[in-house]
Amino acid sequence: MALDYEEIRGVSCMVVRENRKFFVSYDSGAQGSRPTVQQITERDFNAVKSGSLSVENVMKRYHYQ
């Protein structure tokens, strides 16, 4: 079975597609904290992939929800 995986990296975060699920991963900046991972929509992932939305904008959108 082939691994279904793709990632697009930003400065301090990245969006990931893995097995038809979509995630944003970012570091909150707090000392000693682990990266935060949140599920995002396929639409947001495709917007980053096409260049119409930056990885950082996706991170900000989900960070404050």
C-alpha cells in the first residue's frame, strides 16, 4: 500500500495531506511546548497548494478558533 502523504512548509508551520485528511501544524511559541496539529479542510489545503493562500494565513485562521 502506497503512502498518501504531501506537505507544504511555511516559515513556522506546515500543511499536510495524509490519507485523505488535511492538517495544519504549527508551534505556539511557548517555551517547552509541542507543535499544535489541527485538522483543516481540503479547500484550505488546495488553496495553499495553488498559491492563493499562504501557509501562515491557514495557521492564523485555525489558531484563533
